[in-house]
Amino acid sequence: TARDVSSSLIRLLPAGATASSAVAKKLLRSFPLVIQQLEGNSSALARANLSEGMRRPIAFCDSTIFLPDDTFSMVLQCLNGRELVKASAVCKSWLASSRDVKLWETLDSTSGLTNKSKNLNMTLLLKTLKRPQFANIKNLALPRNVKLGKQGVKQIGKILPNLESLDFGFSLFSGGPQITDEELVSIVNTLPNLSGLATDMWKVSNRGLDQLATTMNERL
């Protein structure tokens, strides 16, 4: 358990050591390095599985039926994001096929991008968007309770250069953050391919809408 691990680490320190002890500080500084190493191991394993899956044929029925990659890709295009995730768990070849960027042009709640636990912050969201299969995302619907901010918009713009539609978690039953005139114009300036924007407009004035129309111009 976590308690057992922490007890083992404490026993490595001199008796009576505190958080201000030199050896304890070294131990605390090692934690981010451990996390970094574990994440590196996870990334390496994911790349290895993906590479192996790409070398294997798409098999069905105990490997007695095989489909060409392009045919199987057409089948996967009929699935939503959640179903693609389930399909990716079948085997390594299915995993490789499910990571095709052509299958991931939209990322929203139907794809599993939710924040019901309210643990998804901007850092975790950006880390998710950096996954290779999301490189061609054109439509993004942010879950509720994720604070975007100017830096968040800039980061999303860098990660998703083809983004055309942005939804701030706005829907019939749940609204996203309320943005101002300045924030609205900043968003469309940061995302040059943006042609669709769904958000709560209660704090946006007529002047803001005029600026929005002028800025987007032919994109509207």
C-alpha cells in the first residue's frame, strides 16, 4: 500500500530526520524525477505496443479472417470516441488502427472528454490533447469546470493547429465559462482556423460581437 511504501522510504532516513534535513530534501527532490521516469516508461511502452500493432495484420475470429488496413479504418469510422477506446483494447493491431488521426477529428463528451469528477484541470487537458491521435482535431468541446484562460487558449492553438470549432462546454443543459469581449476576440485571434464558437455570451456586448465579426471576417 501507499502507507507501506512511505514507511519504507522514511526508514531510509536517519532517525529523527525532518522535512528540513538535508537528506530529506534530497529525497523529496527525487519524487518529480521518479514521476518523470515512470511517465517515460509508459510512453516507451505505448510506442512499442503501437509499433508492434502496426506490423500485425487486422485479425478476426481467432486470426482466421484478415481485413486490409483501409477497410478496417472504414469500419472504425462508424464508431464514436468511447467505442474507439474500447476497440483499442482488443489487441495491439486494433490499438494501432484506433490511433489513426483521421478517426479523431472531434473530441467531446461522446469521446469520453468529461469532467464529472472535477479533477480535470488545464494541465491534464493539455497533456491529453498532445496525444498523437489528436493531432488533427478540428472540433473540440471542453468539459465543464475547466478554466481556459489566455495561456490555455494559446497552448490549445499550438497543440491543435487545425481547430475549426471550439465549444466551452456549452449545451442545452450545461453552460461553460462566461467570457468577456476581450477574451472573445483574443480566442479568435489565437485560433486562425476557428470558424465556429459556442459559449455563454451573457458578458459579451454588441461591441464585442462587432469586433468578433470584424476579426473573423470571411471565416464566419
